[in-house]
Amino acid sequence: MSFNVAIDGPAGAGKSTIAKAVARQLEMIYVDTGAMYRAMALYMLREKVPLQDVEGIVRKCQYADITLRYEDGVQVVLLNGENVNGYIRTEEVGNAASVVSPICEVREKMKRLQQALAAENDCVMDGRDIGTCVLPDARLKIYLTASSRVRARRRYLELEARGERGDLARIQADIEERDYRDMHRENSPLRQAEDAVLVDTSDMTIEEAVETILRLCRQRM
Ligand code: DC
């Protein structure tokens, strides 16, 4: 049986950076499930399916073949055979992903793929519903969070580093709105699994969070 670590939590808690570092240390693959939803969103944008057209999205999603491949430990997302890593990190695709990801048929399709990957490989998988829905039997479940204030500040500094200006209060309000949507949607809402360990990174460095999770992994190996 493979050793799987599930990491869930809200946007901006540091999930992907931390999950990637944990996976590297443990020589496991890192499965970024958000990237899969982003690839699905990219497909809908390219096919010009209006995002309010749920039926259209349900109909079209069966034609989007999304798979993951690993090249030198780096996850490559393939959309109908094309490497789309370079197209999925934009605001537009992120926003579209938050519209397509609550749709039941989309989630079912992604869940099957995620479960197959986890059955075949030891992996660290991050997302919103990994511990609660996708891998209910994961050996370790982490709920990674940080206060909305801290997450907003991190995002603000990221923008600043790219030479862009942000409005801290606005960013925090957006984060809180997105949390509310993620936690109150009908399908697979974001919540801490009962058997998940809560890791609050508000006052931690990345290294401290990685160390905390590695310690928990080693206890369960
Ligand atoms: O983590 P991210 O920003 O790359 O995620 C993109 C979108 O996909 C975001 O709106 C949340 C959603 N998502 C989800 O619903 N379930 C997951 N397991 C991962 C991401």
C-alpha cells in the first residue's frame, strides 16, 4: 500500500511550497490538484464555454483529458496531450478554476485521477478535499492554515516583489470572500478532516512548517 500524505487548507496558507518541500525530502511525488482544476478551467476558456453555463461545462468536461507526468521530479500537466504548465498560473485561469471546481461532474473526474495516482505512488497531495473526500485513508492528514491577515500580507509582499502594487485591505477582503465560498459550497467544501493535524503557519517560517510535517510523517512511517 502506498504512503500518502494529504494536505488541505485555504488559499495562501503555503500549501504548495510546503507540500513540494516535504515531497522532495521524502522522495515522493507531489500532486498539485489545484493545477488539475486550472487545466480544466483553461480548457473551458479555450473552448469559449461561458463560465455561467454549468450544463455546457458538464457536457464539455468529458472531452478534456487531463493527466500528470513527472519530469525530473517536476509535475507536468497535460491537457489532451499538451503540456499546459505555462498557461495555468494566470489570474484569469485561477478565477475560472474557482468557478468550474465546485461542479460535481468535474470533481468526480478529477477525484478518479487523483485516487489512481495515489494508489500507484507514494505521494504528498495538496488541495481542498484530499483528506475529507479523495484520500480518506491517507496515512497522514494535515490541515494547513494561517490567519487571513497573514495570508493577505504574504500575497501583498509577493506582488511587491514582482513590482506590482496591491491594496492590503482589499487583498484581505478577497481572501476572506474566497474562504467563505470554498467552505460553504455544496460539493466537497473545504473543512478540516476529523483526523487531520492542524498546522497554523501564521507565526512559522516555511522551514518550520516543513520540519513539523516531516516529523509527523516519520512518526507514521
Ligand atoms: O490551489 P489553487 O489556487 O491552484 O486552486 C485552484 C482552484 O481549484 C481553487 O479555486 C480551488 C480549487 N480546488 C479545489 O476545489 N479542490 C482541490 N482539491 C484543489 C483546488
